[in-house]
Amino acid sequence: MPAVSTSPDYTGLSVKVAKLSENSSFPTTVTTSKAVGHLEDYPTVVEATREVKKYKPINDKDFSQIVSTGSIEYGAMSATVLYDPSGAEGVNELQKAFNANENIGLVIELNNSKGANGTTYLFTVRLSKFVIKGEKDGKAQAEFTAEVIGNPTVKEAA
């Protein structure tokens, strides 16, 4: 009999922007944050890899290969958001952080809990790309790429 997956059904993803100047203890605690806006896509929540080094000892009969892994490196995140240049949503804060070349916080909550809170990832990021795209169905869009700085803080679902 095949096992039933324990992976929860997701009905949404919350993405908020936290200005570091207003959140002195970020990423431990978030005091104020702002919804990024209406997401068109958010393909990757967390991408982590380790550098791999393989050794092939010529004097060992028991091991034909030894594998060593390095420290964790987090991949960039990207998303497309509906965009109003004169708006006051989180995407506008991301654009300001990009223009000022400043770090900013991203708070991503997965809706994987029947309680009030899901699993939350808090990232300090610096934007490496901010694109204002032409309109789609009467709405302008912004696309951003955020490089992760340090390790994220993960708060498990309540």
C-alpha cells in the first residue's frame, strides 16, 4: 500500500517586506512589515546548495571515493508582482532598497498550518535586479531578484 503524503495542501503564500531601519532585531523579530503586493509568481521559497568535492584515494582499498561537502550557500529568489509606481506596497520598498543599494528583509509565510500561523522564513536580502515590465491585462508588473545574505531564520508552524 503506497504511503500517503504528509505534505500539506497550500492555499497561499504570504510575502512581506520589512525595512531594516524599522526592525532593529530582524531576522529574529519583525516589528513592522508590508505586503509585497499581488504576486504573479514566486517560484522558489528556499534554495540551498553545498559545494561538493570528491576525492579518489589511490592507496585505499575500502573507499573508491570520499565525498566532502562545504558550507551552505543560498540561491537568489525572484518574483513578479503587480506594480503601481506611485503605490505604497512592499514592492515599492523593494525598489527603494534597490536604488539605495541597501539590505532589506523578506518575510515569507507558507500556509501549512490549520492555526493562525504557518512556517515562516525571514531573510535579509539585497536586490540584484529590479525590472519594471510592460503592462499585462491593464496592469504594470515589477520583477525582482533578491540575493540572500547569511542564513534565514525559520519559525515552524504553530
